[in-house]
Amino acid sequence: MKLYLVAALVVALMLMACGSDSTVEEASPLSVLPERAMISFVLNDPAALVRNIDGFIEDGAPLLGVKLLENLICEQLALPSMDSITSRYGVDPSGQVVLWMESAMPTSSGMAVSAPDFPLFISLLEEMGVELTTEESIDGLPVYSMDAEQGKMFFTGTRGVALMAMSSIKLSALVSSLSSETQSAIAPASLNMKFNLSMIGPMAAGQMPMARMLMMQGMAADTTMPAFVPAFMDVYMDGIESLLTQADMLEITIGTDAENFVMKKRISFIPGTELAELLVHSPATDMLDFITMGDVATVRFQMPSEIAFEITKAFTEVFTTELDDEVLEFWSSMASNGAVSIYNDDFIHMTAAYEVNSDVSVEDIAVMYSDYLYLLMPLLEQNAELEGSFSIEDNGIVEIDGTNFYSMSMSILPDSTSSFTFNYWMTVHNGALLLETAPEPAVLLSIIAGDYVPAELTGSGEMAGEMSLAGYLNMVMAMGVGEMDIPEIGSDVIIHWDGGYSDGVVTGEMIMDGSDALATGFAFFGLISAME
């Protein structure tokens, strides 16, 4: 198995080395990829991936020079130039490397690589010190084998593709299924990973009882741990187990285009399961209309009301079972549809809007929060260390400029020299529960007066948002004791994400500017290096 991994990694590294215009492939390595393999990895057009990253470096950190990544890789592989890739190694750097395991058995592994010159590819393995044995040919094609920990690995090549399987029978099947057509559409300049959770999930779920027992034993041995933490983790483990036993496929793609780093994910659930039935799109009010745009982050979140209710009930019962369904409906409605904006003008200054029933009043909010704090605080106070680290004060209903707000304050005491106080202001306006954390609810007052520009996002899905990395880092640094010099960066990384759910499928996408990201990354790398 070790030799197989070495061979696969070296081939992948070669394909990432440099860009080159290659001849058109007669067949595609993707054509032999099993549709529902247990695990699969596809590196598609690595030459373009290297070119794109080098472009980001040249724009974001020009002092590092041109073709930085390409030159580094070519130097490590002793390549004079990108034009020598195919002639030196027999592989196509603009093609694909495909690896998979059909099941949990190592002998179910397979590999397909874009290799226009298969004899040269074989000679590369021999140069690496791999001992190859000539085997009986398949359809007139030469076949070679090498010994591995799990048995023999068999190689052959045809139509511009090098193939590997753990038996000659499987290798013959790969040769027969090889074609120019593919069922998978993989983005260029990307790494695509698929995990068949319908196979992996039940195996992992079978280990959950032991993992849960060990976790509980560890927490029970910690006498300083608050009593509610084990119960909280128990609920969390229940959620993980539900995902493992109901999910079908997980697909993750990490790559680039001409300007951006892009990551996409897709999770499908087994038809007929509870989650598959609940994850169905339904129209909802966009709560961004009720708040202003944040300069640190702006987020929209929507969740099926049934899922929000069950999650709220499960975690609330960790602290108390004395809440009726009407109160739980109130809490879960806040989790099922809302929007949040964070600003950098004060320590964790945020506004939020949550959809609530039209008959909910500020007085109702005050009663619900007061009752919940009454039930919650005695549980938290059971732990002396936890009790001494924060305090909550219920300020009741406060009238400001003709608007009633429910107000409470929370003080966090991380050590003896510093503390943070959060003032919460809540009110109801046009069917939304509005919240602001600030010394005074200035933003909420402007919203209530209609003197504001509603927030908006490019992403239209249920889970969408954007965040300024510089603003986020500044906010995090403000929570620390003392000061730390952050290097000046000529650009800010704005991370955008979008996603949603429909027909038992959850999708998501995250995008950030490549040049800005590389500029920020190298700036912080320099900071960390200087601190060592």
C-alpha cells in the first residue's frame, strides 16, 4: 500500500508541476470513475491551478516575482521548463489524476491518469526504484505489476490514459469502460472529493457508542466541569449520529478561476429519511430588509421550521424541561429565519432581525427572557469558576425616543485585569424582533424611523453572507489582553458564501479574491516569522 501511495502522490505532484499545451486526449480518466465509489479524489487540470495561483501571487504580492509556484515545483522535479513535462514524464499536466476506493477493502482501489506516453510513464516508475513485472497482456496492451502491502498493483495504458487496479480482472474492466465521455462534470483547476456517506456513515455510527462512552468518562473525571456540559455534548453526538445514518453523498470541490479561490460543497440525504423530507425549500421573508449592512460581516440564515424546533428543544432541555411548546416555538422561530450584521465601530457591535409571530410584543420578549434567565442562572451558578467568569443583569423594559426596548447586560471577566460588557437591546418592529448589542440602540432607532438603507447580499440562498477578514481579525484582537501589531495590508479579503437546501440536498459555495487572499497570507506569514 505504501508503494501505491508513493506512486499516486508522485504522479499528482508531476501533474501540478507546470502548464503545457498537450495533444487532445482520446479518452478521459474520469470515464472509469465509479459513480458511487466509497471515496474518490480528482485533480483536474493542475496546470491551470498552478497558473491561477501564480497569477494571484503576481497581483497580490508582486515582490515575490513571476511564476513563483511553477518555478518552485519545476526546481524540485529537476525540470528545465514547463515544455518538458510530457516529454520527460509522459503525463499531461492539463489532464486529470483520478483515485478511488470502491469499498472499505484496500483491494478495491483504482487510479487513472492522463498519460499520452504510457511507456515513458512506466519508465518513470522504474526510475523511482519501483520493481515492475511484465504480466499477461489485456486486449493486446502491455500490463505491468508491482508488489504492494495489500497485494499486486497492475498497470496498463491506452488512449492517452494510464490505468491501475489491484487485480488483472479489474484492470481489464477499466480498459473496457474507458471512453471519451464522462458522467462527472469536474471544474478545471480544482480538487474534487466525494465521500459515499451511505457507506461510510453506518460504519462511523457503529463506533459512536464507544466514542460517546469514552467522552462521558473523560468529562466525569473532570470535577470542575459544569453539570450541563455532558448533557450538551450528548445532544451534539445525537445530531452527528443522525447525519451519519441519513446522509447519502458528500462532495467537496476546492479550486480557482481566473480571479478567485472557490470552494463548493454538496450533501445529499437518503430519500425517505427524516432529514431528506425536512430539507425542502419554502419561501421565507428576507430579514436583511430589516437591518443595515455590516462592514465586518452580513449574514442571512434560514432553516426549516421543524428542524429549528427540534434543535431548539433538544438543546434547551439540557438546561430545563420546564418550557412549554409555545415558548419553544418563540425560540425556534428566531433560529429558523434571521439576519445579522456586525460593525467595526465598537467591540462586537451587531444588529439582528428575527422573524416572529405578529402577536409577539416587547412585553412578551421581556417575560420570556426573564423566565429563561431565572431557570438558567441557578444551573450555571453550580460551578464556582463559571459563575465568577460572567454576570447577567436584567434591565427590564426601557423607553428611548418613544420606543420600548427590552434590555439586559452581560459582563464577561476573562481575567482579573480586563472585562467586557455587552448591552442587549430588543424590540419588535413590523413583525420582526430587532436586536442590537451596543451601549445605546442607535442603529435600531434609525431603522425604526425608516432612516436607513436595507442590507443586501449577492447570494440569494437560505445561507448567504459576506465577511471582511481584516474586520474580523481586528474584532478578535480587541478581545485579547495587550496589543499586537497587525501588518498593514493593501487590500482586504472579502469572503462571500451562498447556499441553501432543496429536495433533500444541501449546497454551499464560498468565494474569495485570490490576489487579496495571497497578499494577506504573505503579510501574516511575515508577521509570524518575525515573531519567532
